[in-house]
Amino acid sequence: MARCKSDARRGGPWRGACVNPFSRLVAQRSASGRPEDSGTHIERWPGRTDINRSENIARSPRRPLSASLQVLLDYLPTRKTVNSSAHAYLTLNQVRTMAASASTRKPVLSLESINPAVLDVHYAVRGELALKAVAYEEQLHDPVKAKELPFDKVVTANIGNPQQKGLNQRPITFWRQVISLLENPALFQDHLDVISKIYPADVIARAKTLYGEIGSVGAYTHSKGIPAIRKKVAAFIEKRDGHPANPEHIFLTAGASAGVSQILGLVLKPGEGCMIPIPQYPLYTATLAYIHAKPVPYYLDEATGWSTSTEGLIQGVNKAKADGIKVKALAIINPGNPTGGVLSRESMEKVVQLCYDEGIVLLADEVYQRNIFDPKDRPFISFKEVVRSMPKEVANSVELVSFHSISKGVSGECGRRGGYFELTNIAEDVVEQIYKMASVTLCPPVTGQVGVDLLVDPPKPGDASYDQWLAETTLTHDNLRDRSKLMSERFNQLPNMSCQPADGAMYLFPQIKIPERAIEEAKKRGKAPDVMYTLDLLDATGICSVAGSGFGQEAGTYHLRVTALCPGVEDYVGKIEKFHKEWIAKWA
Amino acid sequence: MARCKSDARRGGPWRGACVNPFSRLVAQRSASGRPEDSGTHIERWPGRTDINRSENIARSPRRPLSASLQVLLDYLPTRKTVNSSAHAYLTLNQVRTMAASASTRKPVLSLESINPAVLDVHYAVRGELALKAVAYEEQLHDPVKAKELPFDKVVTANIGNPQQKGLNQRPITFWRQVISLLENPALFQDHLDVISKIYPADVIARAKTLYGEIGSVGAYTHSKGIPAIRKKVAAFIEKRDGHPANPEHIFLTAGASAGVSQILGLVLKPGEGCMIPIPQYPLYTATLAYIHAKPVPYYLDEATGWSTSTEGLIQGVNKAKADGIKVKALAIINPGNPTGGVLSRESMEKVVQLCYDEGIVLLADEVYQRNIFDPKDRPFISFKEVVRSMPKEVANSVELVSFHSISKGVSGECGRRGGYFELTNIAEDVVEQIYKMASVTLCPPVTGQVGVDLLVDPPKPGDASYDQWLAETTLTHDNLRDRSKLMSERFNQLPNMSCQPADGAMYLFPQIKIPERAIEEAKKRGKAPDVMYTLDLLDATGICSVAGSGFGQEAGTYHLRVTALCPGVEDYVGKIEKFHKEWIAKWA
């Protein structure tokens, strides 16, 4: 697509118009009988002068039409794919069209020319539906246009965003007090008397300690994260699991997503496979597409609360092998997203054994570890603990990366972008490579790192903030559990809907039995049937959910992911119920 | 590398020891005459029992030696590469070694097995030297070991990290006051009377406005960034350039690095080329290596203050073409890093014209736009302004992505991770793809986004914070300019050193004429000569710099990048001078 190369080589003035060798291609296309050849172009001609990238040299004051045409015609004899008879049939209109095309510099970037891996990336959580929801939200701000809508607010039930406007999860006071002091240390350095009246003593003490370790939260930190905070993460893991943790194998990250992307990009060569649960959080498929790696699905069993079965895993591995894909990693989300399932120790041991047997790196996404609804019957167990509790040859060899985050749990600090991953049984020279890659992104956001400190080391009994911290976090936890329970119960009473109760996390993933007529209608609209359902739900109620097809599901089944974060039950579940009944009745 | 597949299929208990088909490979290697075959392995045997991944089935209580050997021997007849005569020569020691190897599960991840693109990534700014600096810093914390060092502190002059401990750049008070209120809105909601005594009125007003727009800084925002802040960025750009800006073409980012990586990964297909200046900030080469794209160097001219010459650019393009590389993008850093050069309008127009002529996307890294030392003679001009001021066919077609950041300038808020990029002349369907990719990373850190608001809309004359803001930012700016000037003057007085004065940014990139004997010594040590210089500088003074080879330089020339951020002139420049004179004398 070189243009005016000779001019550029001569260093000539850029103001001179020039003809692009690329115009040869354009001319070929024009002469090839495609629609561009038709005389109708001439009719649209006058309207095109002011459109970007459609300046035409034929109209340029600096180069008269005849000269431009001459240049074009000069190219014609050299064209290889246009034979002389085609040449003979060129009309004046066609030549004019060619003259116009010749000067239309095509953009370098188009869907054809960008990295094709980008086109392969799909991310339903914030796709078409989310865009439509944003448009509705804007419409609601306009008093006149708002009246056209059958709802007065948009409920974004598509993302686990606990602190978003309109929801009732408030930030943990202890967190925000500590961070506000780190943001402006003058508050405790110069105004301690004033601040002491507002903030509890443990808040001020924590801020002073962190300030001593970190200094300004506006400075870059160690690329792995602040050493003192990594030590505290190690202590947290040791206490949780009863096995040692090494701060040098802990990396703080800008949320779990950043860590997952980084690790997938390092572990997998292009073409290698990563097992992912179906349904799954679409970060995995999106990242794999981007790095040219292959998702290898394994199906969770809906009938048994979305459990992970050894059979499903082995089927996945064997299918990949049959397809010639080397399975290098296995991603598992526990508690599950979107399913809410919590794995039993037995299931986890089988997963670990499979990784040992097959030589697979285990990636454990454990960001919902604090969102456990029935800790007695279905406690959270970390994969680190399971790996380390297995016989020595397994315990000391299965390579594991465990992810955690401040975005979920009872903190819900998504916007801060904080989290960590821990490396288990990873060779030291590979750890160094991970460190190098972390260095390129400089460091995670510092107050996100501080969030990790507050996550792993909350106020203790006796601390001035303890009672408030306990009350706030218990409320958030119980609200989530109760809403989740109530929602699955009510969903299960609806016609054509069944819903596995969640053991944890913050979503429900009910199955919808979509009537045949609706499936046919969806086909006509060019949508997946569950996408049609979610679009209709949004149009009718302002509730933005995500269709199951965005997460993957068994062929012929349809689901919906909704968060169990909601403003009020009737405003949310009641609206879904009403819509669902009407929609099913309409298409039955 | 399938292990125990049959066991796994049967769902058998994972506690049973098993033999890996992989052992065949190990056995082949052992029989192939490599050192593993030697009897010395047997001597090391007893010491290996507790080593990770070296559990041996021969010693397993669950499977006696003879059975293990039998399994191994069962495999032997099926081995394809070991002929029967080799088989005949197996000694008992060799078989024992094989038995041990069979149970040594090799880690899945090694330097050979990870994504090779990761190995190609180099990032000198935080490499070997930086690691050594960290080690020295730890040593200084130990009162006894600290005495072994010839310095009492480490000066990290390797990264532009204005707010790091030990430097004298304080955060802008206005920024930190506003953000502390957003972190804890209770301060203005419940304690306005108290806070009003500490914080100026405009701080409280700004926090309230932002809180109204954003809500909690702990919630995810729009993936492009908070709409109200993008509108303010557009207004800032319009005012700066005198050309319209569209908020929908502005994306807030987690610093400029995150934006650059995202854009490079979208623009370039694997194998395509991106022109990068030499010397360059190594983010570019690192990212290109990771995405399998090719760096196409163009050399800046040291003699003319590191200017960008059309000749250098065209040489780069032609070289790439000769090598069969399609040049798709051109990265340019203005003001320059590490050079400090500021481009003239004439140079910029030539760059834009080249992009037009050759069909190249222009990536303008303008993060140092506020660090301009002589605004009259060498003002900052944005590429957006230059593109839009060119004749219509160029102005409306050259595709440009411009990057800015809160990390540099006079704010220096690197740890917050905030910035933005603006898209100019990018096709709408490509903008949508960029938006999709931004969605996968969810959203930039929210207080990083707030930082962008404060960057583009600082206090105005008449605002309560204005005088303090002006005094603080002027001090930071003038300090940087004065130190930069003084440093280049003093460097130029040293033997074997010459230094182009910087027009902007926050670095100096002096050239060192390294004596032949030192070059020979470096060869012996297996280091680049300038890397040896920087290591020796660190060992002698505690000053951590970066060798020019980390940025790229003309063959046979050697440089050093140091920041013009420093605690005190004598403690820093004085030490470099003393070291340099001695070092040159030693090797002359």
C-alpha cells in the first residue's frame, strides 16, 4: 500500500497530490464486474466530497481531471488480472469511478487488517445487551424520551459489581478510612487531632504502618507487589491452608483478570490447549482467543449442582487429544462462575490427580472463596491445600497457580483493581520469567495492593474497628446468601425454568426451557434463543442479564446468568417472574 | 506425557503408584549415552529422596523395586530408537537409574515449554541491575552487612518514579485531597464541618461533583472509562490543539503502558512490523516480542539532539521492505524517552506524511508533554494537532493513536495507573473492536481515572487551591528542568562522556566513550560494555541506572540512562562524576 514513495524518497513537499500504486488494485476491482462498476456511483458522486477518506483527485484543484485519468490509464496496461477485452469495455463512468477510487486512501485499519485474534475474542458480559442497556440508561436521563420506556431504571444484573450505583452494598468502612489516610497522609501527619475524632485508632495505626512500608501510593512499587503485603498474603494462605507459603511466589495483580491473562499468555504456546469449564466465565475464552491458544471444554453437570466430574474432564482431554491439541493447562473456577457450585474435596483431588497424570498445569480461579453460603456442608477448600495434602509425588509436583481478588467476597472493590496469584511447584526459572513479564506492566495499582493487605488482614476482635467491620461484612454476606436462596426458590416455581441453588459466588444460572416457536423466531431474528430472551427481558423490564450462550452450555439447553446482587427483591425478581410468565405464554 | 490414563479412566484411587508412558522417553535418553547413564547417579541416589519431583517408585513402599523394574523392562521391547545391541549393554546401574527417572515427573513448565515469545521479551529497566539494587537495599537494612558496602543508600535512577521514597517530589496536594474524599465520602457527607476546616472549598466541590458522576470508586466503571471524565479529556484536547475531539474516541487506561500494549496487540498481526525509535523505551520491543510482531528500528540523530530525520525513517521502512516485513505502525515518543528530545513541527509533518504515503498507523507516545524545558524555543505540539492541520486528504486519513498518562508530567502519579489514548481517523468498526478488548480487562483503576480528571482540569485562577497548586507544580517543573540542565552541563565536562541537553521529559542519555581495555574486560565477563559500566557504578555508588543497550543505540556507541529526578545534586551527580573519572582512568 505504498503511496508516493518516490516523493517521500525525494523528500518532496507533502502538499502535492499523488497517485497510489494501490489504485491498481482498486482499478482491478472496479473492472471486475463488482457493483462498484455501475453507473449509480456517479449519481452519488456530488454527495461524497466531504466524507473522510473520500477526497478525490479528480476534484482536486491541484490536479485536473484529465491528468488524473491519464495517470490511471497509465496503470492499465500493467494490470495483470484485467485482460484486454475487459479493458476495451471500460466506460467513461467506470473510468471516473476508478479515478475517484484511486484517490480514496483506504484506512490501514479495518476488520480485515487488524490482528485476526482480536476478532475471535468474544465477551458476552459486556456485549450487545450491555450496550443496549447503556443506551436505555441515557434515554432515561431525557424526561421526554424516558416516557417511551416501560421501566424507570436499568438494573445491571450482568456483572458482579457489588458497589455499583443503585445496589445496596456499601464499601467496608475500615477499608475506606485506611485508604483515605494513605491518599492524603497530611490527615494523620498534620491533622491527627481532628482525624482522631473521626477515625478509630486501629485505622490510623494501620495507615501509619502501611505508609511506613509503602511511602506514597503514587509511586511505582516492586513489580511483584509491595514486599510487606506479599508477606501478609503468605501468612493468610498459611493460616487458611495449614501449609507454608512463600512470599516470593506471590504476585500482586490488577485484579484476578490481569493475573489470569498474564499466566495464560506465559503457559500456553500458540495452538496449545487449556481446559475450561462449560459454562465458564468468558475471560478465559477471550484470553485464549487473543493468544492463539485453544479452549478445551469440559462440561459441568447441572443435575448435580454443576459439579465437576472426572468423566467430563477425561472426555475433554481425550477429545483434545483426538483433535491433536496438546492440553497444557486446566482452568477451574471454585466457587463457580456462573454456576455458584462449590467443589468437594473428593472432586478436587480427582482434578489434581488428572493434572498429575496428564502433565497439566492447574489454574485455580478462587475469587469467590469468601462467598460461601453453607460453610458446614460445602466449605471452601483451596486447591493449594488439596495439592499439598496429597501424596508427596503429587503434592510436590502438580504445578498450580491460584488466583484471588479484592473485587468479590464481602469487599467488592472491583474498581480498585487488586488481587494476587500464588505459584505452587513452579520452577524457579519460570517464576523469573513471570516476574519479568510483570515488570513490563510496571506494577499493580498501589491502592489495589493496599486492598489486598486489608483483605488478608482484617480487623481482629478487640480492635476498635472490629465490631463495625464484622457487622458490615456479615450483612453483605448474609444478604447475598439469602437473596441467592430466595431467587433460586422463586425461579424454580416458574414454568419452563429450573434453577440449581448456588453454594457460593454471586450468580444464579437458571435453565430456561424455550418453546419451539420462540426458537424459530430467534432463528428469524438471527439471534441465539437465549440471547433473544435476554434482549426481550431488557426491553420489557430494564433488567440487563447475560444469556447462557455467553458462558457456554450443553447444546439444546438455554440459560440466563443473573447476579444475586439486586436493589430490592420485588423490583428485580418480581419483574423477572412477570416477564418470564408472559414471554413463555406468548411463545408456548 | 499421559500418565496412568487407564487408572484415571477407571476412576481408580490416585494413591496407587503408576508408571508413566513418558518413562519411555526418559529410558531412551538414559540409554543414549548421555551423562545420566553414568554410575555416578547411584552415588547421589540416597540424597535425592526428599527432592521435589524426584520421588522414585523404586523406593516406594507401595511398589517393590522388582515390580517397578519389571514395568520398565516391559517397555523396553517397544522402544523404537534403542536397538537391541544397546539394550544388551544395559547395566544394573543403568536400569536403576532408569527406574528412578521413570518416576521423576518433569515439571510441565520450563524455559523450553513456556510460550517462547515470553523468552524473547527483554525489559532492561527492571532487569539484572534493578534486581541487584534491590538486594543491596535489603543488605542496607542489616546493620552489620550494611558496613560491607561503600554507600549508605541505593538511588534508583533507573525508573521515572517521581514520588518514590528518598526523592523530593511530593504529590500535588489538590489531587490527594480530592481523592481522599472520594475514597471516604463520609468525610464530606457526615463530617463536612470538620473537613471544611482542613480542605479548601474547591476540593470539596470537585469531590462532590465526581462522586455524583462516579459513585463509589470501588465499582467497575464503563470499560472506556467514566463518560464525564472522557468528556473533560476531549475538552482538554480541543483547548490544547484547537481541533475537535470526540469523547467516544477517548479511552481511559491503566497508564500509558496498558494502552500501548492493547493497541499494538490489535493493530499488528503476527509478523507485521512496527517502527520504533532507537534508542526507545523498552516497553515497545517487549510488547512486540510478546505479540510475535517485528520491531523495525529507525535511528534518532544524537548529534542534533536526538532528532527524528526523514532519512532515518525512510531507511527503516526500506530495510523492512527488503526484509519482507510489512510496516503497519510507527511508534514515536515525544518528548523522547530516553533522549529528552522534543520534535519540531517540521519533523512531525514529515513523520505524518510518511505515514500517509506508506499506509502506516501512527502511535504517538506523548506522556511527557507537560515536561517541556524551553516552551518558547521547543514547545510541545501534539501529533493530533499536526495531523489535523495538514491538507484534508492527510488530515482526514492518517490513523493516529495518541497516549497520555498521569504518571509523568508534574503529577508523577505512576502508582495509581491512569492515562488515556485518543483515536483519530480510526474506522468505527475498529473502534468497536478496541472497546471490546477494553471490556475484557473490565475497567481502568477508578482513582487512576479520577487522576486523569485532575490532570486535564486543574484548579483555575480564583479557585481556593489554585495558588498552592501553581506553587507545587511550578516547583516540580523547575526542579526537573534545572537538574536536567545542570546534569548535562556537568556530564559534558567529564572525560569520555558527552551529553545532549534535554528539551523535555525526565531523563538524560549521555554517551560514554568506553576504553578498549574495558570493552575487552566486558567481553570476558560476558556483559555488554555499558552494562558492565552500570554494574560497576551500582557497586561503587549505589546508583542504579540503565545501560544504553537496554534502549538500543548505534553499534559501537555506549550510553547510560539516568533520571533527572534525584535527591540532591552532590549525592547523585557528584558520585557519578567521581566514579566515572576513576573508572575511565582504571581502563584507559
